Amino acid sequence: LSAAPKVPEGVEVVRDLEYVQAKGVSLKLDLYRPTSKPSAPMPLIIWVHGGGWKNGTKAGCPVSWLAAKGFAVASLDFRLLPEHPWPAQIEDPIAALRWLRKESGKYGFDAERSAAMGGSSGGHVVALWGTLSLPAEDKVKAVVDLYGPTDLLTMPPNVLSTQRTRADLAKANGALLLGGIVMDQPEKAKAVSALHQVTKDDVPFLIMHGTADASVPIEQSERLHAALKAAGVESTLKPLPGAGHGGKEFDSAESRALIQAFLDKHLKR
């Protein structure tokens, strides 16, 4: 057996808590908490992993360090492509938030003060979560979007070009997500893209993106940031010079400090 991923100093983890049975699939989360229990309920961070909506797991949560800073961190497994197309990828995190609300007293956090955080395809999901019109109990209070696609129509794998044929477009993750070539269903693609869902009622955003990201162009984040600002929504865009699609730059002392300050501001009393 491979060793369990290392849990940060000062953090404990409760693993494999089932939060929903979705179409017969048992979905679980890992909950990270500080070992020294705070006197008041902690704010909650929900981590949605990346992997093109088809790979990845809740294991080895890259933001579990936040649990040492006075947050509870829930890292989710959710239904994946190709068996489970959209909207499974947003339904499951929302189901997790509902479950976490019910269980908050037992585990010592305050689900009313929750933020969603994700990288890559997880960034896509949390950005959409922060911009969709949802019932109050299904909303989070803030979003940290790490290099997520925000407009499926302009993502390079979904754009016809001299490099990409329709056959290529049909195999793209976006096509698997939407159940067909993205450019053939522009209205659905917009409904699943945070950029096209922005309104003045959206929650505060922190967006971080590498300037050398070859998978998700930084324009995806720049355009979302501009749309949020234009709507009067608080948004911070932090370009990381020379960083690619993820990597150590997102976990540097400076990046951690930026993330923690943003979450402290919007979630801590």
C-alpha cells in the first residue's frame, strides 16, 4: 500500500466521510482540522480538485495547510467524466456543502462562513459556483480560483483551427463535459462558464494564474477578473510570473500569505 499523503504539522484529518449517494455512487470527503481546537466554530474551506473533470481524487489535499491556520478544510471526491457529464461536477460540491451544514456542530466549523477553492478544472467549478444564481443555502461566501477555465468556448482544445479538427474537438474534455463539441452548443457552454454568469451579486474572488500556463491561457482568468470588476464585484487577480499550470509558485510563502489574508478577511469574524 502507498503511504497516506503527509498531513501538515498541527493538523488532523477525518477521512472518508460519506456526504451523498449520487445515482448510486457513494461520494466521500476528507475533513482537515487543527489539532488544537479553537474555542469558536472555524470557517470552512471546500477544496475541489483538478484533473480535467475526469481524473484526480480528494487525497493529498494541497491546501490542507489552511487547517493549521484556523480553518476546517473539506477535500471532496465527486463524480467524474466520462461516466458522469455535467452537471454532476457542480451538483456534488453543492451536496457536500449541504451535508457539511448538517454536520457542522459535530465537527466544530461554521458552514455559514465557507469558501470554495479549486485548481484547473476544480477552479472552473468553484468560479462557476461563485457566479451562479443559487438558493442562499447553496452559496459560498468567497472563491479562490487557481488557473481555472472560465469560458469553455475560447479554451484552445474547444476551438477549431489549423491545429485542431472537429474530430479533435469531439475528444476534448470540454466536449466530454457537455456531451458534444463545445462550439456546437454555445448556450450550454456559456451556462457552464463563470465568465458568462457574472452579476453584481457574486461573491469576492481571489484568482491566481501562471503567466506561462500552456494548458489554460491566463486570458481565461484576466477576462473573468475584468468582468467581475465591471460588475462591481470584489476581485483580486494575482499573475504568477513564469509559473505554468500549477506548481510550487502557488504554494510559496507569498502565495500562502495572499490566500490566507483573503480568506481571513472574508470568513473570519
